[in-house]
Amino acid sequence: MNQHHSKDQWRLTYHIMPEKGWLNDPNGAIQFNGLYHIYYQYVPETPLGGATHWGHMTSKDLVHFNQEPIFMSPDQPFDSHGVYSGGGFVKDGLIHFFYTGNVKLDGDYDYIYSGRKQHVVHVVSDDGFNILKREVVIDHDTFPEGFTDHIRDPKIIEHDGVFYMILGARKADNLGAVITYRSTDLSEWTYVGNLIEGTKDEGYMWECPDLFELNGRYVLIFSPQGIREEAYQFNNPHVAGYIIGCMDWDEVKFIPETEFIELDRGFDFYAPHTFEDETGRRIMWSWMGVGDIMPEYTNPTIARGWQHALAMPRLLTIKNDRLIQQPLTAYEGLRKEEQPLNINERYTLEDKAFELLFELPTEDEFSIDLIEDTTLEYKNGILTLEHGPSGCGRRWRSTKVDHIETIHIYVDTSSIEVFVNDGEVALASRVYPKDNMPHAHVKASDQAKVTLWGLKPSI
Ligand code: FRU
């Protein structure tokens, strides 16, 4: 499949994006009998969003993808206004998906808190394509007291032969929480309490929670809405991050051992969603979006009939109480011939999709001009990504980084993803250059080394 249209220079060449219409969160990621499946929030009719479907792509290597037919549409009474987000879970040769069936009510509601039903729906499949069963297992009307109508985005974790479902929630006091249900058969679910509750500095609604074990610890990822902006973090309207901790399984409580840490410092990153593949790797997908709700920004691809993409999948590990996020090594297979670049020399590049590796063992200051008017600058311990007019209203994001040894950049026509120090810090952003050839210009001392590869399309 080739999703790149020659008339639209912003179509991506190795990222998942909608053929037309709208895309948001990744959903239901699994590997089943060797084949990877990724589903995503998708509205085929319009690039502006609406009642979401689950779009579907498959892959053998997480680099090359096949577009599959839409997996689920909002065509049931319990999901008439959206087959919302949820997770996949493989058990005894079957795939179990759980998602939120969103139903908007007609009437005079305060829609910020109410006016909707969000049922938990269980879907069973024997191959990721067929649907054997699709039914409500938790009716909205049975949700516990003390919450607004916002309880959604189920994800399953198994512990000692028991299944736990976590859901993101907005409490009646307008604070975020993750709530938990328990089951022994994946059909009958009982509310067991709140896994964790937020304080007033931690947002009002926690979307897309995800809990998993990694390197002997537990990691809780979620996407809180309404976190207060600080000078060098939480600068997007909604952010995504994680806490590392441990689990008290008797009380079913998550016990934090770190603060809440933002996962990505670019303009476009939200609703991350992980899965463990058949080789035991913990891999994270995420929506390379959310920038669309910034008032200063209009995404120019809307006029071309589509909007948004997923970020590259990232391999997760833990080092020094931090999640490390790395591009998968399989993406090296897209590299064309290696091109060493001279420092302090400006290059016009032949490829609009490219990878740049910058190794700088001694530097405490540098800047990289690339694409059209995007700059990555490091000075006084602050790393800044700055867009010119091709940022379409988004200007800069700054992050504190003590010390930089490597900068690994993936550009794909209208996206940039940056991995600092082999995955200690990551930044994802969309950027919309005119149809000119991109350039690269690394300004640093000549002890630094820069390598560039054009990248072949894979989707
Ligand atoms: C996060 C989110 C989820 C919801 C989905 C609807 O971006 O709002 O909470 O399930 O998107 O598309």
C-alpha cells in the first residue's frame, strides 16, 4: 500500500495516518500468532472528528503496514456516538478487546459533566478481524457513585490469574482518578475501588490509563486533561505522562515511587497505549496529535481532507527511575545509503523522509536547522524545538536536559520525532513545510559527528 499522494507533500511515508478523515488514539494493540495489529480512533467521513470507528492496520515487523477494513463502526445502540478507546488482551488463543461505547443523550445537560453514557463493551475475536461477540459488560448506569459521566478507556492487566480492568475517570469533585474492576472470567466485572486518585494540581480527567509491569516495577501511564502549565513542562493543552511505582494487590492500589513525568516534550503527543509483544518487548503507540485544540493553530491538512497520524512505536525500558523511549531497531531497515555530513555546512536534502544521528560527546551548546524553518537548539541546559511559519502557529517548546550525548531525529515529510540520549527525552511534532526540499545544518564544534540516511517509504 502506498498512502503517499504525490500531490500532497504532507502525506507521511512511514507513519500510520488516515487515507481520508480523522484519526486519534491508538487502541487494542496486540501481537497475535506473529502478526501485529494496531487499531485506532478513526472518522472516515470528515477530518474534523466525530463518532469514531476503530480503523485497523496489521504488520509483521511494526515498520511495514497493511490497511485492513474498519474493525468496528458506531452502529450499535450502546456505541452510537463513538467506538471509543480501549485495549486488547490475548488469552487462551482468543483476543479480548474492551472499549468504551459512547452514547450522547439528547436533552438539556451540562455536557462538561453529564449528558452521555459510556458503557464498557467486550469484544471477542479469534484472529483480530472476525468479531465473535460484542456486548456490554459494564453498563454506564452501574458505575459507582461519586463520578461525573466521564469514565472510559478500559485496559486489562492480569495478576495471579485474576483480571483487572482500569478505567480513566473524572470524579464529581472534578479531580482525576483511575478506577478498577476485577473479574475471573472477563465477562462478570466487580468494582473494587480506585487504583489512584489525583490531587487538584493533577488535572480534572485522566484519559487512557495503562498499567503494566516492566523491569520488576509497575508503570502507570495516563493522559490527564487540565494540568497546569509550568515553564519547562506540561505546555500542551492536555499532556501524557507516567508514574513508576509498585502495586499493593491486596488493596488493588498503585503506590507511586516517582512524580508524574511527562512522556514527550513536542507539540503533538497524546493518549499513549502500550502492549507486550510475543518476544516480551513493551511497545508504546501514541497519537501524534492534540495540537489541533490549540487556539493559535490550524492544521493545514484539514483543507486536504485528512488530519493526524500515530507517532512511531517506541520501545520502553526503565533506567534510573525514568522510562526510556527508543525507536525500534527494525526502522534501520528503511535506511538508504549512509551520508556523513560535515558540521557547520548547510545541505539541501534529496529526501523528505530522513533520519539524522548527531553524536556529541563534549558539547554544551549546539543548534540544528532542519526541514524548512525548524531549529533544535541547546544552550544553558535547555533544549528548545522552534518552528517558523511551517509550525502553523506553534512556535517553541523548551525542556531542561542536564547533559546531551546523542540526538536522534526522524523526519517524515510533515513530522519530526527527536530522541535525546538514546531515549531519555523524546519530542514529537507536526510541521508543514512548503514544497521545497528540506535542509539540514548542524552548528557545533568539529568533534561532533553527524550521519544522515534518507528513508524509504514503508506504508
Ligand atoms: C482521548 C479520548 C479518549 C476517548 C477517545 C475518543 O483522546 O478522548 O478518552 O476514548 O479519545 O475518541
